[in-house]
Amino acid sequence: MDSQLSSSSSSTCQFTPRFPLRFHHRKPPALSNRSLRVLSAKSSDPSIPSFPRFLQSIPDWADAIKERGMQKRRTLYTPEDWRSHRSSLRHLRHLLSSLSSRVILSLVPPVSAFTTFAVALALYNSAVSLKWLPEFFPVLHAPSLPYQLTAPALALLLVFRTEASYSRFAEGRKVWISVVAGASEMAGIVISTMGRGRGASEDARLKMALLSYIMAFPVALKCHVIGGSDIKTDLQNLLEEDDLVIIQHSKHRPRCVIEFISQSLQMVSLEESKRITLESKISSFYNGISVCEQLIGIPIPLSYTRLTSRFLVLWHFTLPVILWDDCNWLVIPATFISAASLFCIEEVGVLIEEPFPMLALDDLCRQLKDTILEAIEMERSVHLRLTAKLPRKGHTGRSVNGLLNS
């Protein structure tokens, strides 16, 4: 039994099995209205009471908008984007686009619920004040001192929650910059050796394959950390069909690409110092995989997230009662503004807690690919030009300025 386990665990992705393995992948179910019901509730208490269908329709609609926004791929900024970003008209543009913001639309369920409660409380207190109800019905009001004492606690909760989410976003961005920089440096070292030994066509083909694997690693890592990615579509123009089949069937696709890179480095003809340098760069790939998997698998402590959510809910359910003496019917717009602003801050923190859908990973992978292909073409052009400058056999003529005639 132990020998069977060791033999099965020692198999790597570079071997093609004698008999084709059949992998039965279950397709993920299509996102429906029912399945979109608070997707983050996977880690929370499953015993959530079921609401009538007409009450569930609004949260389902808001969650569907949020998930479509998460699937939208970001792009790298251009100089035109930066000019628009710092334009003096940005405030007006952002205000006019509020109704198309997924952050704002996802807040429709809580904000509408708290505003409706404020309307109901205003109607009730007005009816009691006008003696439309029996005298034993009390006016619902309370002093504002407890809110003044607890307001700093709520502010600290929101600030720390958002700051922790942004630190995860910054860490994800940093690790991707490290991965792309490492891949670019590896490709540069390989490309610098391609002009030598042009007679070895097989070695040149192996170096081109190595460059393809280097370009494929960020794409495989992107598909590994972003759900719904199609690795076959993303890699079909980079890798050969046989290589792509092996990577698709591997359980950990980024590590399989690293295995292709490692074995290619052992087979390609390189100076030993360059080979050692290239192998050391692979550590940045392993570090990128480790950090990305930790960010995906380990969220901010759930107790902190739940505490912030519960505090916000209780705060806004009691806010109309606290404000009634000072605001009367103004409790309705006051509750709306407070719920919209504070829940918006909390929603942004929840969204950026998962950093990779917020990053322009597709553009980063495409930019790396274009840079490497351009470097290959540039190396060929420069090599041909310099070769043409060399003197022909038996010709040692000099030009007027003392340089060799081309």
C-alpha cells in the first residue's frame, strides 16, 4: 500500500500516461437568482431564515449585479485614463454615474430596509402624537447620548476593516508585480543567449519553448486565483496542444508550468552561471503561488467582519428612534444618508478584500507577452544587423571614418 502511494505521489506533470486518464470535472452550476443569495454566506451561519420570494427578489437582484461586476476584467491605466482620473469634472462624472455603480446598487437592500423602517417609525410617532392611536401607545424616542458615545467605536471598526482589506489588495498587487518582473527577467536572460550557436536549431526551438512556458506561468496563475477563467482559451496561442493537455489535466496548473520551466532549463544549453540565475528566479514564482493562495483561502477574521456588520445593522435600526426628538420627519433622509454612506464604506472593504478581481491581471499577462515577443524580434533584428557589419572573408576594407565597411 505504501509503495502504491509513493509511486502515485511521485508522478509529475511532465509524463504522458500510457492509458489516457479520464477526468470527470463537474461543471459549476449556472448562477441563478437562488444561488446568488448572499454568496458570502458560505462562511457564515447556514441557519438563515427563509424570506418570502418577493422579499428575496431585491437582494438577489443586487447580488447578481455585484457578481457581474466581479467578473468584469480591469484594464491598465493609460495617460488618457490618468488625465480623466484627475480631471476637475470627475466629481460630476462620478455623481452622474451613481446609478450604474455596482457598489451603490448592491446597497439597495440594506439602505431601503432601514429607510422603510424610518418611514414606519415616523408614521407611528406622528399617529401617536396626533392621538390617532390609543393613549397606551408610547412615542418611540430616546436620548442621543448613547450614540454619541458609541459613534467613535463604529468609526474605528469601519476604518480598521477597510484598512485591513486595502492591505490585502496592496499585498496582492505587490506579489503580482514580483511575478511579472521575475518572468520578464528570466525571459531577458534566455533571449540574450539566443543569438549564440545559431547552428543548433533544436536548442533554439527548446529556448523558444522555454520562453513560451515563462509567458504561460502568469496566465496559469491568473486562472488559478480568479474563478470562471478558461485556461484553455487563455493559453491556446502560447503553448502547443500536447503541453496544454498536460497542464489542463494537472491538479495544480501553475506548478505544472513551473515543472515545464525547470526541466527545460536542465535541457537547454546555457552557461552554468546563467542557469543558476534562472533557477533562482523560479523562487519568485513559488512565492507568488503561496501568497496568492493564502490571500484567496484566508479572509480577514470572520468575527471582525461579522462584528462590523452587526454593529452597522443595530446602529441604523435604532437611529430613527434616537433622532426623532431632534429631527421628526427628517429622520427619513437622515437615516438614508447615514445608511448609504456607512454601508458603502463597509461594502468597499468587502470588495477589495479579494484583491485579484480588482487587478488588471489580463492586461499584465498580455503586456508581458507583448514585451517578450518584441524582445525576441529585437534580438533577431540586432543580431542580423551586427552580423552584416562583420567583414566578409578576405575583405578588410575600411570606411572613411575608420570603421569596417558593411
